Amino acid sequence: MIPDNLLYTRSHEWVKIQDNTILAGITFFAQEQLGDITFVELPEKGKRLEQGQEMGVVESVKAASEIYAPVSGEVIDVNKDLEITPELINQDPFGKGWIVKIKITAEVEGLLSPDEYAELVESQ
């Protein structure tokens, strides 16, 4: 399941660009690999991030996995629902399971198209 209206990172985050902001979360593939998600550590609102910088953690019954900033920018919103119901990421990773909204402060580059991401997933 790789929606074609999103962009992706090599570390399995998805990105939806909306004007000068992005909405991001982890992909279906990532949540499937993790299993049942039990906890999400969210970044703080106002935090400035560099693309590729660790911005949070997703913990599951199997493992903990870092979440990386897909773009450089400032965190303007986080999905507080995940603090109470982290399994939203398993249930709806591209919708109610979104993680962060970032105001873009640098050129967006290095993201993968849906086809490129599909190739990456197939090779793993």
C-alpha cells in the first residue's frame, strides 16, 4: 500500500506537501514491520529540525524505531491523539496516524516518488 499522492523517505516516512508545510508519518510498510505500536514519542511544537535529524520514536511490541525529519523546518503541530491511542498508526498510517506537521524552511529535496519507494520496499 503506497499512495501515489505522497512522497517518501528512505527511512520510511511519508510526506504530503501542502503549500509551505508538510504533513508526515510513517509508511504502511514501516508500521507493518514494527508490529503493534504501543508508544510514540512526538517532537515538541516549535522545534527546529534539519532533514534527516531524529525527531521522535515509535515503540512497538517488537522494537523501537527512530522517526526522522523528512524536511528541514519547524514543527507547527503534532498528533496528540497518538499519546493516548498510538495504534492509530497501525490502523490508519496515512490518515489518523499522521505524526507531525512541519513548516518548511529549506528546499525540499531527496524525497522518493511512489515508484521509487516501491522499489526500495521490494529490495528489503
